[in-house]
Amino acid sequence: MRKLLTTIALTLAAVATTAAREFVHPGLSYTNDDIARMREMIASKRQPYLATFEALKSSKYSTLSKGELTPVESIADGQFNNTVGVDGRRIHDLALLYRLTDDSSYADEAVKRLNRYLGLTNCSARGTAPLDNGKVYLMLEGAELLRDYPGWAEADRKAFADMLVYPAYSATAFPSDHRDGYNDEANNITFYWNIYNFDISRWGNQGLCAARALMAMGIFLDNEKIYDRALRYLRGLEAREDDLPYPMSQPARTTLKSENEYLSDYNVSWHESDGQFISDESLAYYIYANGQCQEACRDQGHTMFGIGLYCDLAEMAHNQGDDLYGDLDCRILDGLEYACRYNLSYELGEPWEPAGYSADEDDCTRDNGIFYQAESRSKRWTARKPTSDRENAFACVRYLSQALAHYQKRTDLAPGRLYWLSLAVKHKIGDEIEDWGAPGHHYEWKGWGTLTKRLPDDMPNSITTIDDRDSKDHYYSLGGIELNPDKLDTGLYIVRNINQSRLVLINKKH
């Protein structure tokens, strides 16, 4: 029955993606309403928003460079952090600062770094290529915030867009001039072609890094096929008929490679098949119905990392009108609750452990606490018990604020379903100033969640607060009548954003 309901839910979700799409811009992690809310928090000197803003301004990644920057024409294996990683970190932070301050020096620095990559023609496909190439995500976040910046020349914006899919985007064929995936000097493809098929052979978080960049790329490029390629894969649906199929490989388990008390690791063989294969990145396979993450048997750092990637994907989808947050009865929330309970209860001195173990998924529910001894979709491993390796479980908590803001303010879920997520935000964030987390996570996360995604406690549910100074760029209705904010008296007004069909709280100060 559970599998039937899952199929029905995913089929209904697919219907929502078939209509022609007009993308919202900016529309990755931040909309204009998000920017306006942040500006209001800063202007009113509310904490911890102001302190986080000051930390963002003083970050070493927000500094301005002197002189020209060396163009990047090729990225070899092991060099992604040193190139697109650190530049993506800078571009995101600088673009965000520009949108919050109107200081063009930040935007100009971000543009300078974006333009370093206009001649890029080679990205390594070796090693963990989907994860590494997925680091372009932060660069895309910044580019999306700057897509209308007059200081970014139209020709350069187009060249940047072309670079992302070099040698060219195609929905029918892989580039014919791709030369040698194991030769960094002759690979002749860039980001899109290293992530378009996710990563069907490794733990799900690596393919999710690819999916996150893929969805962001689709939005930035106004390319519905690229966007849908990510969304449909996450929902366990086959690729669009007018797009390249997903990988046609069906794994077969061969011999046991290693085994410990937490998991059994196997060798697998791959062969071509007639059908399309959806691997461990799909929501139904990455977070099980009991809330347990696929990587819970591996280590808790990667468990939380992967669920955080899903939060980022869901936020982008939400901004484009797709409810990935709500898929499979809020499966992402179930994953957050399970992981936060397991890891935070340990830190609080009352560690929770599973109530039992079963290889039958129907035995393992959200309520009974039985651990699912699942076989991975790729057949590479079988879970035995949750790992006690909790190092870096909360290395980056920015996405916790983001997820709580969604489920608390945009939905009518019972508070009980948010218990451990709420507790984690309280204990791991509190009034602290949050950036991008522990060393090694600088280039995977946007950070600054206490400013960008934490919502004020006094904000009404499902309502965005903006300053009247920013309201002139929007179109609103009040009681079904189009509204001119300039004609409002001083005070607070709950209105509707006509373009995005969202409720907005205008703080009219003058």
C-alpha cells in the first residue's frame, strides 16, 4: 500500500511540472521578497540579523581585490575548491551584500570573478565529478542575484551562460567532441555535462550536489528542461520525452567488499538496460518513510549534509512554484526530525537509539522508531544500524533555519512534527552568528542563515515583511483592488503580491 501511495503522489507531482513555465527571478534561494525582508531586519537593527550582516561584511570572502584576475580556462581534478569553490563563495557573498546595501563595489567585484570563467572549456570528469562540478551552485546563486545588474555587460552574461553548458546544451545528444574523461587536459566539457546524469554509483549526497547545481542552472538559464531534469529525477520520475534519458544502467550485486556493525559494502557490476534508472538520490530512496536517511549507517556528517542539500533543492523549487518540501507527506521534514533527534539527543545527554531493526520497510514507521535495514538502490550497501560517528553532524546549520521557516510559517503542520527541528535551531543556532560552518564546508553552503532565512517570531504565518522603500518595485492588491503603496498612510498593511500570489506585510514608515 505504501508503494502505491508513493506512486500516486509522484504521478500527481509530475502533472504540476508539465505546463509551460515562466521562471521567477531572482529565484534560487532568494526572491525579491527575501531581500526586502533582510533589508528590513538590518535597517531596524534587529538581532541576530544585524550581527550576522556585520559578520558577512567583515568576512575575508567579502573583501575587494586589486587589479585583474587570472582567467580560468581549465579545472583539473582536485582543483575545484581552489577555483570555482572559493570564487563561488566570494561571488555569493558579494552579490548578496550588493542587494542588501546597493553598494556597486560589491557587485563589480562579483562580476570580475564571474568573468574569470568566460573562457572555461575544460572541467575534470574524474573522481567525484558530480560533487565537484556541483560546486558551481554558489556561483550560480550570485549570478542570479546579479542577472539584471547594469555593470555586468550583456555579452559577458551570455558568455557565462554559454560556458556553463560548453560546448553547447543539447537535449538529444552528449557532446560529440568530448574527448577523454580521464584526461583533464582534453575533457572539453564543463559543468552541465559533468552533472546532468547525477551520480548513480555512490552515496546519494554526491548526486544531490549535482542535482542542486542542475536545478539552479535551469532557473538561471530559463531552461525548463534542465530544471525539470533535476526535479523529475528527485521525484523518481523518468526524464521528459523531449530530454536525454536518465542513465540506463541496472546494477547487480556481486561480492562482499567489507562489513562492519553499521553496514555491509558490496561490489557491483553495471550493464546497459532498456529502461531509465533512478538511483539513491531520489527522495523516496534517500529518506525512507520512517524518516531515516540512506546515509545514517555511514556517518552523521554526511547524513545531515545530504538532507541539507534537499532543503536547498526544496527552497529553489518552492520559489518556482513546486512543493518538493511537501512531497511524500513532508518526507524532507521527517528526515530532519529523525537526524536531529538522533544527533541532538546525544549532545543533550539523553541519546535516543532505534527501538528495533527490520529489513521490511513496512515494519519501520515514523512513530515506532524501528531502524530500516535497507538495501541501497544502487545495491552497493545494506544498512545495519545507525552509525555513532557524529563528528560534523551539525557542521553547518544554515539549512535548519531555512527548513524551519518553511514548515513553521508557510504550512499548517502541527507543532509536534517540528519538535526536534525546532529544538536543533534553538540549540545549534540560538542567537549565534552563523556563517558557512566548519572548515571544509566553505564551498558547499550559502551560510548566513540567521540573516537570510531565519524569520522573526512576530511575523504572521505565510506573510513576508518588507520595507515601504522597497515596495515600489512590486505590484500589490488590497481587497482585490490594485494598490499603489505611495498612497498609503503610515502603518502596517497586509497585501497580496500579484505577480507571485504571496501575502506581504508592508511597513509604511513615511
